[in-house]
Amino acid sequence: MQTKAVVLLLAITVLACQRKITTTTPLQLPQTFKNIKIDGGRISIDGGPCEPSIAINPSNTDNIVAGAILNRAYHSMDGGKTWTTQKLTSSFGVFGDPVITPDFKGNFYYSHLSDPTGKGWQDSQILDRIVIQKSGDGGKTWNDGSFTGLRHPKDQDKQWLAVHPKNNTLYISWTEFDQYGSRAEKDKSRILFSQSADEGKTWAAPIQINELEGDCIDDDQTPEGAVPAVGLDGTVYIAWSYDEKIYLDKSTDGGISWLDKDIVVSDQPGGWTFAIPGIFRANGLPITAIDNSNGPHSGTLYVNWCDQRNGTTDTDVWLAKSTDQGKTWSAPIRVNNDAPGKQQFFTWMDIDQTTGDLYFVFYDRRAYDDNQTDVYIAYSRDGGKTFVNQKVSETPFTPNPNAFFGDYNNISAHAGRVRPIWTRADGISLSVWTALIDLEEKK
């Protein structure tokens, strides 16, 4: 009787496990990904292409738009298989930090830094505002743009965009410097916020949202990394790094008022700037995102970053999450799943809002003892409890520390279509790549 009971119990357990696997993992990613070179592969006189951004049109996932410094714009109408390249122009100047964001009407927005005189760093008007240009035809053409943050002689830098999921309002946040690079104690930096209710034609006067101002050195004591996220109820969340911590502020009235006291999401030991061998400069600035899907983790707020809490030779990718609108946060969750002692850096995160699945892209050196570098993606289908890591680049590259490499990569996901974008540095020759990643039915 006991033996039969044990056999029966084992059979029931196996059947339950089989059913569990079948119902919780109906889809999977393919094991290899076709890499597509969008631009580059040669030595460039303007420092690019690098620092790329990418976005999938939620109204037509075959339409994808990307950008790279200083003034490159790309668009694809076949899901990223082929790309058209153009140089973005504006009367306000185009000077890097490309940010591509779609709205829910099929428009794209390309936000960037300014260079109104075209003289670059030779003119004090450089970085005098944040510029936002709009395309209504899938990235084929762009208007001259609008701007926010014109507060000369202060400098405006490191912006990012988000869109309200219901009313299409645009939100933007960035760092303002009294004087970029100044070491004077009197010069301070802060996080600013603005919004547009008319598809980027006009912008509200910027307001400061952070509690603690920093210096202007563009280092750990400077608040940076302000990436907005907007919930279904219209709550706006923005996290940034400053002084070995990641802070969060939020607005429940569409950006009019903000918390008096910022919330600490996590510590960030060593700060947001750190050294990676072979890389011109590196950072672990945070990315904020919220699950607006109808999935089981809807409403969960996430912040993703890198730091060196495990040592300077073991940079890792981290995630923290909140299920109570940012009031409290989980302990940091390690996204990369390799053994300790290797470098993972330059992370970015996106959420497929049709499913709530999380997707990450980052550089990875787990397979090497030198500066050879792969590109990995990670994804989570259980709200950040577990992660699958997969190499996405077809071959490694070895960068040159004397070549500017940019400050970020990017990833976009919608309806099972995932498009990471990254910079590849073969010595001092830079190129920008994506990979064709689409969910397939589990065989």
C-alpha cells in the first residue's frame, strides 16, 4: 500500500509539473538572433555613431525608428531588417543624447541636446535647451522641433521622454547644470521636469523636482539618469542617481506637484560612475519603467541600474521593484546570472506592455578574461523574480579606451517583438547594431 501510494504521488507530482511548465511558459525566444548593422563600421570624425536609442511603433511593429550621436536618424519599415539613414537638422541645433519615443497615435519624437550656433563647445550657447522633434510618417521626415528648458546660461543635459498611456501627454526630465563641468562650489545641478499636452508643439515651464542639489562635475555627486515612467492612473515616476543612492520622486497630479522628500530606491555602492577596462567612460545610471499591461504584475514599478557593490572587477546589473506606487522597494535583484567576477555594464530595460514581460540589454564579459565584449539580453516573465540570459551578439568586440563609446544603449519591446540596439567598437571604429528578436511558439 505504501509503495503504490508513493508511485501514485510521484505520478501526480510529475503531471502537475508538466502542466505547470506548459501553462506558464507558452512562448520562448529563439536561441540565436540575426544581427543587423544599422550604421557605421568606420572611423568617424564626429565621434559617432554611438549612444543609440530605438523605439517600435505600437501601432505598426514593422515601423521602427532609431537615433545615434550626434545627429543620426534611422527608420525601418520591415521590422528592422533594412534601414534608411539621414542626418537630423533643426534651427536649434542637434548635439547628441538621442532619445526616440513613440506616442499612441503613431507619432515619433526625437529628443536631443542643442547647438543653436553650430559652433559646438566653442560657443557658450551650447546645451542651452532640450529640443524635441516630431515625425508623423514613421521617421521619414521630422519637423524643426520645439524646446523646453531655455534657461541660458545654465546648461541642459541627459534628458529622457515618456508618454501618458491614455491621454498622450508627453513628459520629459533631465539634469540642469549651472555651468557644465564647473568645479566651483557655487555651481549646482538639479533634476528638471516639463510636459506637453499638444504633441510637442509647446512645453510647460520646467520645474525642479529633486530635493538634493548636486555639483556640476558630471560625476557621482551630480544627480543624473532621470528617466520618467507614467502609470495608467497618470502618476509620473522619475528615478535618478546621486551620492551612491538611487532616489525617486513622483507626481499624482500629472506633474504639477511632487513629493517634498524623495524616496530612496536603493543604495548604489561606489556611485553611478565607474571604470570598465577598455571603455572610455562608463556609468550605471538608472532606468525607470512601470507595467501598464493587463498581466498579473500590472502596476509594478521597476528601476534598473548597474553598480560595483561586488567589486571593481565584478560590475553587475540590478533591478528593484515596488508594488505600492514607489513607497517601498525590494532589495536589489541581480539580473545577470553568471558566476561572480566578470563585468556586465551599460544596462537598459523595457516592458512589453502587451504582456508585462521585462527585457534588458547589457554588455557582458562572462566568457573572457580580457576586454572582449558580448551583448546579452535578459528577460523575465514573472515580474522580476527570475531571469533568462541569452547572448544576442554574433561575435565579440574589443573596444579602444581612447574612443568615445557613448553613455547608453537601448531596447524596445512590443507585442512579442524585441529590438535591442547597441554600439560595437572594433578598436576606434564604431558601429550601431540591432538584432531581430521575435517570440515564437514553444515547439
